[in-house]
Amino acid sequence: MRINIAEKAVLNKILERKKKDAYRPEDVDLNDMLREILTWANSFVPSESGSILLDDPVLNQHKKKAGVLYFIACFGKGSGALAGTTLPINVGIAGSTYTSGKPYISKKVKLDRNFYSEIDQKTKFVTKSIICAPINIKGVTIGVIELINRVNGDDYGRGDLTLLKIFAEYTSTLIQNSLDARRFGELSIRDNLTGLYNDRFFYDRLAKDIKTSLTGKKDLSLLFLDLDRFKEVNDTYGHLAGSRVLTELGSVLAASLKNRLATAARYGGDEFIVILPDTSLEKAMKYAEDLRKTIQEFVFIKRRRPGGEKALSIAGVITSSIGVASLDPSLVDAGPDQSELREALIKAADSAMYSSKQKGKNCVTASEWIFLAGRKPSQ
């Protein structure tokens, strides 16, 4: 039995299922899990076709438009054309099962007003009967599993639906385990206070981005940021207020990178660092200047925490000194020591940041560092 699986990008999108704490989806391979579920479901309830559909948690969370269900795994005639495609959550027997959260059995779909015939038109398949069960995680329906046309022309019965519900529960358990594994993985590379990546992840990410830069002959820029007058906040308002400032600064940084392929990390204390792949020094300087202005104008601790510290509305105190260094791969020889190159790039951005401090703070400085062919990196 051939089982078609949606592309990795779709699977990662489906697993971006979060509550209040945000995390990026990392590599979690669900292929074997999905194949196993459908294989066992089909062995217990032999059918001509079947699918697992999961919702889009981001669309459903923000309610920007009507939600959809993704065909993330399917088998049967024409199923290759379905994997990765979507179905509105209010359409068809799958949609009815998803919205009601109740299992569904349809022995003659032509007489069922919920049946959606356009899928058959796409796959050139003839659906006669369907059983469908909701997939739930912690009481919330996130998708459905369905089987179509019991083999030998037999009708689906209540016993078949009971078995399918068991596989739906098995699916939800495995998905939850994948989410938990991903979450634990995220905790090991995230800074607890700001939610940004930690320095350990940063060093690994920078090494990979440098390699990509050299291979693809694309610029790579690095931004080093230090908060000005942060000690003054701690001394005036206390360390809890200082921690809240760092947390909010993390949110500011994350928001500034929302539409960029970039990595922001807390380097230590009140120092932050941003990797900007495929970004020239000129573009990185513009981003850094926009970020500097945003931080300067930002009002920290504007709101009171429920049951916690009062609002302080700290404005005009916290600013930032920023240094920017850029790697031009055209000036790098064929075989540089990439570890040495990484350290030199960090040092260059850090030195540029200290130059901003010396100039009076609250400004951006570009490093003049260049990695020349045949020479070691130097500032």
C-alpha cells in the first residue's frame, strides 16, 4: 500500500501548534508515524482509500480567514494529488466531523448532504461510503482520520467506527509526543527570560550561516547590541524591573525580524546579537538604525502584570549601542578556517558596538573589518 505524505514544509506548519509561549518548529519527521497509523487502520478496517487531515493552528488561532484542513497523509487511487492540499473546515464529511468533534459514518454518500464530491473529481475516485473520527489533543479537535469504501463492497459498521476512533486517539498521542519532544528541544536552545535563542544555539547557527554564505557567495551581516543605561533601571526600579525590560526587549527584537530570515539571540546580560543572512553591510546598517530608533521610542513596562508589579512606563531611559560587521564572501579565500572566521566576525561586531559606546551611546557603528584573501581576519 502506497501512502502519500505532505511535504516537510506543510508538516512543520501543522506542528506550529502553541499556546502562549512561542517556539519555532524544528525538524520533526512525522513520515514514519503517519504511514504506521494509516497502515494499521487499513489492516483492521480494510478500505480502498484513507486520509489524515490536520488543521492550520496559526489560521485558527488568529482567525484571519476561514480555517482549512491539510491532507497530510493519504492512500488510495489519486491520493498522490491530495497530499499537502487543503479542504475548508466547513466542507464535506471531514469538515462536519472536525467542526462537531463527533465521529461520523456515511454508508451511502450520494444520499448524504454533507458529502463533498469535488475531491472525487480531482482524484478520479468514486466514493461510496466513509467513516471519519476526530483527532483531539487535550479536548480540542485538531483534525480527522477517515477511511473510504470498505473492501469487498461491505458496509462500514459501528465496530469499524470504534476501531477508527482508537486510531484517532493513537494519532493524537503520537502528535502530542512529537510536540512535547520539540518543546523540550526548544527549551535547551532558548533563553528563559527573553524567549530568544541562547548563546549556545547562536554559535552553532552562525557557523552554519557562514558556511552557507561562503558556498552561495552571499553576504552575511552580524549585529551586536548592548543596552545603554540598563544598570540605571536596575538601581532605580529593582532587578525585577530590569528582568521585565530584558523580556520586552526580546519581544521588540523578535518583532523586528518577523519577516526576515534571521536569528536573534541573547548573548549575555543586556547584550544581544542578530545574524542577518544574505544581507549586505548597507542593508544591515539600515535595519540596525531602524531598530535603534524603535528601542529609543519604546515605553518599557507600560502595563501592570496581573497580580504582579505595577506599570512603570519607563521612557527616554533605555537606548542601545549597536555595532555591525559584514562578511563579503568574494573577499574570502577558498579554504579559510571557518571557526576563526566566526570568532573574527563576532569580535568585529563587538568592537563596532564599543565604538558606538565611545561616541556617546545610542548610535550605530559599522565595522571596517574585512577578511582579505590569504590573510587572517583582523580588526
